[in-house]
Amino acid sequence: MSKEKIIIAGPCSAESREQVLSVATALGRMGVGTMRAGVWKPRTKPGSFEGVGDIALEWLAEAKRLTGLRIATEVATAAHAEKAIGAGVDVLWIGARTASNPFSVQEIAEALRGHKGPVWVKNPTSADIELWVGAVERLANCGVEQIGLVHRGFSGYDSASGYRNTPLWQLALEMKRRMPHLPMICDPSHICGNRTALLEVAQRAADLDYAGLMIECHPSPEEALSDADQQITPHALEQLLGQIIWRKAEGEATGCKEELEQLRATIDRLDEEIFTLLAKRMDISEEIGRLKLRDNLTILQSGRWQEVVERVLERTDSLGLGRGCVEQILEAIHIESIERQNKIMH
């Protein structure tokens, strides 16, 4: 895939020939390389708009002929994949619901055996990185040459966050760490579920060195038959893309290399000190475990641990640390301490 930023844009669903050609013309004018549109839409409940089906492939093919755009659509079954390839669809993606089902992914992978791609794999709906890895491996094992990752957020987590699908950036970054050879793009439309936060999420993805974006746009978003709240007009899309600041990769840095190396050397020393102290803390935790074993005490002493948590959290502001970060660290320390003491008990 190209080293340039990848932008895939278009309506959630292909609703009519006029709509598809209208969006394609606008995208072509602004230089977007690939148009997306759902042909078959997997929906949560029956009775919702589930796409117009095979006829939309004809509209996409016409848009491709008229504008030169590459065309992309989601495939959820082997039959979808075969029909899309037969219609000249350039780019396929596997949606979050499908990525969650290894049987479905395997069937699609078999249908795509030897296909060059690109095939993009969205993260599964649940926060299970192994399912995401597994979906990629199934495609690779069937000889799909070009595979990419799409971070679209995770369902059912932290509904108070204001996002439709919680980003859980740390999981996406872990996937990037595990598969650094694969490009990852962000789908801010599905993370946000609304138009207002798109730029914020897109910019964060750019800051984290994502390879590009997949964004939904529609000539009349309020009238869209699916996901109306998160789609924007082509004009709004052009404005949004113009506001994003794409950061340089570190290899392109020129003036700060020496300073970066010095600061990172300091971090390496501090990390060594932190983990040396943590090891000493666990040694003491084991001593406490031996005392508990001797006097037949339970491992978990809730009152004591609550005191520790409250004491540390009181200092987060003065230390300049985020409360969420500190809570996660404390939880990890507590779990490790309990495991150490449990081994002593048994």
C-alpha cells in the first residue's frame, strides 16, 4: 500500500445511483483516492435498512468508470466477497461483527484465497485483540497479500464516554506493536457516532502515526437511511481533512535527534529504577504473605488496600499524574501482590 496517507470516504450505505455518483464526483474533485459504500449492511435488528444489495455494485462500478476512483465495500460472507470481486471492487473490508466470528472470517478468507487485496480488517466489537489477530492470520494463511487494520472502537464499554464505540486506544496501539508491518487507519465515524467529535478523533489518530482514515460522508446526512448522525457532507469532509495536522515520522526528524536520545536515555534509567523498586515491593509482599500463612489470615485485606489506594490517589494532582493512569498501575500492583501471596499460601 502507498506510503501516502490513505483516505477512504463515502456513504455508510449506497442508497441510490444518484447518491453514489454525487458523492463520487465530489470525492474525485477533492482528490480522495477511494470511495466506500455499504452494499450489504449487517444491522443489529431486523427491519432496519440493510442495504440495497447487489444492484449497488453496478452503481459503484459506474462511479469508478466515471471518476477513476477506487471503490470499496464491506463483505460479511464468502458470497459477498465473490460478488464484489466479480464487480470490480478494488478494496474490501471485514466489519467488526464479522471479525468477531472466526467461522465467518475463515469462509471469507477461503473465498479470497490468493487475492492480492487490499483487504482491511476492522477491530472486533469486543475488546479481544486475539480475535483481531486471528482474523488477520486467517486471511494471510489463504494468501491475501495486502492486509490492513481499521480501528473503529469497541462496543459496550464506557457508555458515559460520549462515544458510540469506545476507542480503547491502548488496544489499537498494542495491535500496531504486534503487527508493525500492517498499515492501520482510523474510522472516526464509528468511534464517534456523531459529527461533532470527528476532528478530535481524527487528529488523535494522526498524532499516533496512523496510515489514514475511513470517514462516512453523504450528500444529505440527515436523510441517510443508516448512521445518519455520524455522516457529513462532502464539503464538510474537505474542510475536516484540511484541518488535520499529519505529523512527521521520527525518521524524518532533523533537529531534535540528539535531544530525543538524551531524554530517552533518562527514561531508560528511570524505568530501571522503577522496576527495581517494584521488585523490592513484591519481596515485601511475599514476606507479608508468609506472616498471613503463619497466623491463618486471608490474603485480601480490603480495608488496608483501600487505605493504600486513597493515599496514593490524593497525590495525583500534586504529582501531575492522571487519576486513570494511577488507578490502572495500582490495580496491576495489587493483582501481582495477591498472586505472589497466593503461591505462598498454596
